[in-house]
Amino acid sequence: MHELEHALGLDSNDFTPGAKKIIFEAARQNGLEPKDIIKKGSYGIPLDTEGRSFSPDSGRFKVEVPGSLDLTRSGVSANDLPAFLTVKGDLKVSLGGFSVFPPGKTLMVEGALILVPSRRISDAERSRIPEELERSEGLSCDEIRVELPGVNLEKKDERILMSLLGVELASGRESEDTYVNRLATMTREEFVDYLINNSEEYGQHADNASFKKGRPNFIYSILTRRPELRGLSDEKMAEATKLTDEEFARYLGSPAKPGVIDKIVIEWRPNLVPNVRFDPGTGFVHWIFRGGKKTGEVRKKAYITLTDPVREITPEIISRVVKAIEATGFDGQFKLADSPAALKERFDNMVIHGNDDVSVDKVLKVVMRELVLSGVQIKSTDKGEDRGDKSHTELLAEKIKAAARAKKRK
């Protein structure tokens, strides 16, 4: 790429390694040289589909692919896209890397944006993703669809469906990896229904006595696990979420050097920012904006799960996020898990509490924007609703326990 950069007058920072990978792959698939699809000029600030600017990028180059492009085997995500990318044909990508479209990018697909999941997804998720992506600023395409390669689900072929789920037809047994992946693709509500209707199967796979006995705290902890950890036994869960000494010290600090949380507390404890009150709390550090989180009523909330929060979160990033939230006039609360173990094990790395869906959605977009622009990878987001003194997850846990009690009475 160095010769190409020199020939086109590129700076080494004009394209990220991921973007360069996309450029070379697009050229190869269309029988061209990389220089043939990079258009040098002044493209201004990246715009969304309605022509509004939303990124400080200079836009000195755009990448224009004359045909279709398949990135399903390239390992890239939406964050790797060049600032301006036009694909004249279809663009096929892996679902995981494109389920959230980041700000600061302009992607125009004249054909279809085809999302290919690497594992089974629910029908509800399959239909919801295109709807969410269609609202993304900076993304323009004629069609968005989620496809399962080589499988026509309309045929309702039992052997195809069973094979897709990873079930060994001879024995009827499901492999452990496939089981873990199946649970990982469920929404939280679908996972709750699964636990209600398949508690014995889950107990056998997870091999956890606490769940089999219905201990309330364990049911709650299962519901707060990251989706990819739901199907793991306690032993494998501990192995998957083990913290290195470096990770522990970086986030929580040591006697010789303050960590991320120490620095956040030092910066925010004086409460010097108007309309923002800092509360170290327990389990989370909290920022309360104006009236703050309401109690004794319905409270809307949003969750953000980060890909590698222990290594990527910094006090400076959190400071930018909090100040960006305050600038919206938000009346509510934002909180960050204060434990590296919780960040690795749980999906609720960051939580937004508000009075209505509109304000929570607005702040969620602001937070996601600041994180993406700061280089923090977002794994997923979710929504919830607290009622009275019960959190959304506590309400889901109670639903499981109530169903278990009802079964015992029969």
C-alpha cells in the first residue's frame, strides 16, 4: 500500500488498515487495481442521506466500486469503512460487524446491502436489524436484507433446519459450541422464554446446581451475562472472563498508580460541571443530569455492551461522553460499571436511565457517536423498562421464578 499511497499523494493516516483491506478486496473482486477505485478530490464533510453534515472528516478521497463486493470473509466491520464508499452493485457483509452503522461514514449501495449472519438468529432479530439500519445517518441503499446462505427457510425442511441448529440428526444431541451460539443469538426476552420452557435442558448444559435449584441471585446473574456467555458452565465462564493482572491494574489501579476508575472519581467528585452530579455509587459510577433518575414509577433505559471495555475505556473518553450528554439537556442518569469483572461478564457495561423513549434514544445515539469517534468498539445495545423499585432484569428474573412456582403447583 505504500507505493499506492505515494502515487496518489496519500498520507498513511488517510485510510485505516481495515479500509485498506476493503480497497484491495474490492479491486481484486472487480478485476481492477486499487488506484482505479480511489477517487481523489474534495468531497467535503461526510453527509447523511438528507445532506446534513455530521462528521469532522476532511473527505479528501472516496472509494467507488463499479460492481458488487463480498466482505463476508474479510473480517472487517462497519468501523473499517472509508469515510466515503460507493458500491454500484450489491454489498454483502457479515451481520456482526454491520448491525450498528457508525457515524462519520457515508456508504451508498446502489444494489442491496446483504447481511449474512455467522450463526442462527431469531426471526424477530432478523426483521428488526434492517429497520434499525434504515434509520442510520450516512447509509443509503435500495434494499437491506438478512440472508442465511444456502438455506430457504420457507421450505420448512426439517433436516435443513436441524442441521442449521447444529443438531446431530442421528443422536438428536446438540454440540456445545452450537448450543452456546444458539443462546447468544436470542434477545433477552427470548432467552427468558427459553429458560421458562427449557430449564432442565439449560441446567444440564450449564451444569450449575444453583440454577437447577432456582436460586434467585443466580437467575439474575444469568440474565445479566453477555449473550455469548449464557450457555457456559461455571468453569468455562470463569475461564472466558479471567482478568489479567494488567487489566485489573489498568481499570482499578494499584498502590503505585491510579486506574481508570480512580481517575474518573478524582475528576468528577468535585461536581464542577453545571447540571451534572457525580455519585460513585456501588457497582457503577453514576452521573445524574438535572432531575436524575426517577423512582417509584416507570423508567426507560438503554444498555450498551462494549467489545473490549477494560482495555478501551479511558477517563478522557468518559469525560467527553458525559459532557456530550449534558449538552443535550438530558434529564436522567448515565452509569458505567466500576468493576473490570462486571465489564467482561455482563452486558450492561453502560446504562442510560430516562423518563421517556425519545430522550433515551437521543442520548443513546450521542453516547454511541462519542464512543465510535473515540475508537471504542460497540458490541450491541438493548432497551429496557424499570418499574417501581424493580429493574428490568429483576422483573425478568421474577417472571422466571413465577413460572417455576406455577409448574410446581400443577
